Amino acid sequence: AKPRTIALLTGTKDLQMDNITCHVFSCPNITSLSTIHQELGAEYDDRVLPSIASKREPD
């Protein structure tokens, strides 16, 4: 797994902004590696992980 740290700025219920640091360990599916590389490039984690980390469940 490849470790990665993502810094995010997110809003709270009381309309304040919080800085959050998310530590993510990612490991692509080996059978999908060629497809991932063709569609997203070698630095796929730079494109995919920030968008996943910024998702949050509604309160």
C-alpha cells in the first residue's frame, strides 16, 4: 500500500471552516492496473484520492 496525506478544508454545521488531514493507504486492484494507467495515468492517486477524501456523509 502507498501512504498518502491529504489536507482538506471543510465546513461544519455551525458554518465554521475546519482543516482536516486525512491519511490514506491505497493499493490499486492488480487486475485493473493497465486500465487505471491508460485512463488516469501513472499518478492516478493524485486525481482520485482527493475527490474521495472530500466526500462526507450528511450529519
